[in-house]
Amino acid sequence: MAFFWLAARVAVGRYMSLESAKNFGVLSNVLLVLILIFITIYNKYKTPIAEKPTFFEDVKDCMKVAIKYVIGSTIAIGLYYGVMSNDVEVIRETRLKTFEEQIATQEGLEKFYQEVPQTKGKNREELIETNKKNVETFVSTKTQVGGGFVSLVFVSFVYTLLAVLIWRTVMKRN
């Protein structure tokens, strides 16, 4: 499924704006995690079981499948941002350009000083250099991969708990 996500993300990246394609990538990953969790719990209970598993056994089984997908998806995210697209560079350039335009005028610089008072003693060049370092640190393939992994693990855990709870209560499967 992670391969299918990658193929869809590449296709969408060519036909949508960068922001829309990024949103598609995030939401499709969340949807695929949710689908896998419900398929796992459905398959577990579709045949009668002599001994009913506990809540935590159901959570463990669903998380196993979700984590396998998360690992595959994280690899796909790394391939996409590291090899197949230039999205990271585009985002970097956009943020740097936007910041430079923001502080290009005296009014813009004064407004920035008001919004971020701890920068009052710095001139434009120092602010641009600081911004460049921040953008290079926070907008990279490594942060995309790391953030995607952490986010997907968290989403997987929360949706696993909710899915098992819903299945065992609403679906009357306990």
C-alpha cells in the first residue's frame, strides 16, 4: 500500500499545487492507516473465535499492521522528497523569498521587530541569515521523513484505540 501511496503522490504532485499535493499526501496516508486498521480487526472477527481476545490483544494486532505500513510509508516519503521531487527546495526558496520581501521595506522591518521583539538589535542581513539557517534546519528531507514517521505512529496509535473501541462497543463484538 505504501507503494500505491507513492505512485499516487507522484501523480498528484504533477497536477496540483505544492500545498494541495502535500495535503493529499498527508490525508491519504491517514486514510490508508485507518483502512488497514479496520480491515485487520474485521478479518480477526469475521470467523467465530472460541476465546475472545482482550482489548489490548486487538490493539496489538492492529498496531502491528499499522506500524508495518508506517515503515513502508516512511520509506516512500523519503524516496519522494529525497529523490523523486524538488518540493523541499521549492518550499525553502519560497520561505526565504517571502521573508526577504517581508522585511525589504522599513515598514516591514519595523512590523517584524514588533512581532518578534527579541530581534530588535539585528539588521536585515543578520535577520536574513538567521532565517536561512532556520529554514535549512526545519525544511529538509530529514524533517519531512522524521515528522511523517512520528505523525503516522501517533495517528496509528490513536486510530487503533478508537477503532478497537468502536468495534468492541458499537459493533457488539466483545
